[in-house]
Amino acid sequence: MAFLFKLTIIGVFAVSLCQGMQNTRCNEGEADALLHLKSGLNDSYGGLSSWIKGTDCCLWQGISCDPNTNHVVTVDTSLGVVGGVISEGLCNLSFLTAINMVANGLTCTIPSCLGKLSYLTELVLAWNKLSGSIPFSFTNMSSLATLNLQRNNLEGESVLSTICMMTSLIKIDLAGNQLNGSLPLCLGNLSSLDYLSLSGNQLTGTIPSSLSTLSSLHTLYLGSNRFSGIIPNSLGKMSSLSDFNVYNNELSGQVPDSLGNISSLKTLDLSYNRFNGTLPASFSRLTALTSLRAYGNAFC
């Protein structure tokens, strides 16, 4: 009887050990990469307190793993982190599909090695203090659909030229940075684009007519820049556009009648420019329009 009891105890221990090993799903190399990332972050609020070596990283705060492969697919540090830099440890998580590091007080530049994350579909680094430009290596991110870098300190003329080559993008938000230069014609090549926000930068030049080829675009925010010239007549061909904002620029001339052809338009902000003449009579056809702002111009 005692012998059978001992065998039972040993059997229960073995099953428990086996279950424990099965429950630890995290790849050791990926856990080390996450700990490397943590080492560059200020976690004074304890948002990453569960990130402990030797524990299952798939159970760590802000981490999600694929249920079939157990690879880390999501990193979300938007709670708790209050400063630091993006370490290259993040680049070693080869199967990532989403990164969310919003409002983490991140400084320095965006690591160019992120460009090798070929499965990444969503990169959100908004509301930080990141500087420099967008690495050219991002053009290798063939799956990236959402790029949200709003409210940082990114600068330079090359950013939008790099964006032009990221043809998988559906949503681009670069508002509230320090981008300068003009809008490149090649933005019209982003045929899948649904959302484009470039408000609150230092962009100059004219609005390119090539934007009219973005047939899937619903939202176009160009406010608070230094755009000049006229609104191209061809923008009236943007049949999917619902929100169009050119607030606080240096645009002039008459507002084109063709904007009255955009039956999907819901909000239109033309305020604080140098437009003259009168608002087009064609605007009476905009039956979906719920908000029109045109003050701060020289309309009759």
C-alpha cells in the first residue's frame, strides 16, 4: 500500500511538472528580447512589473502570443512606461504584428532595424518625443497597414518620400511633428490609403493634384501647415472622401466648384486661409455635409 501511495505521489508530481512546462509557452529568445526592451524603459509606475525572467512572457502585461506558434505577436506598453528609448531588442521579435507604445515619453530616434519586422501590420508610436526621420528600412515592411507617429518631433523632407514606397499603408498619421518641404506627387501611388493626417507640421508648396487618384481615401487632414496656391479642381474626383480639412494655411483663389461633386463629404474645414469670391453653389448638393467651416477668409 505504501509503495502504491509513493507511486501515486510521483505520478501526480510528474503530471504537474509536465503541465507546468506546457503552460510556459514563451520562446526563451523572445523573452530575452522583451527584457532587453524593458531595460531601456522607465517603469517607475510598475506597468512592466510582470516582465520577470524565468516566467512565461505570454502572460506578461501588454504581451500577446499566437495560440498556435506561441510566438510574441503584440507588444503594448501604453500603460505605465514614462520614459526611455526603443531598444533594438524589439527588432528581435520577428513575428510581431502590432506595436503600441503610445504616450511612453520615448526619446531619441526610431531604430532602423524595425524595418525587418515583415509581419508587422500596426505601428503606433504616437505622443512621444521621438526625433529624427522615418528610417528608409521601413520600405521593407510589406505588411504594414497602420503607421501612427503623431505628436513627436520627427523632421525633414525625406519622410514623405519614404512613405511613398510603403504601398501597403491604409492609415497614416504624422500630425503634430516638424515635417517640412512639399507634398511629393508619389503620395498618389498609395492606392489603399483610407486615412491621411499631416496636420500641424511645417509643410509648404501646393496641394498636388495627384491626391485625386486616392479613390479609397476617406479622411484628408492638411490643416495648420503653410500650403499655398489653390485647391486643385481634380480633388472633386475623390468620391470616397468624407472629411477634408485645410484649416490655417495660406491657400488662395476660389474654392473649386468640383468639391460639390463629393457626395460623401461630411465635414469640410476651409477656415483661416486666403480664399476669395463666394462659396460654390454646387455645395447645395452636399446632402451628407454636417459641418462646414469657412470663416477667416476673404469671401464676399
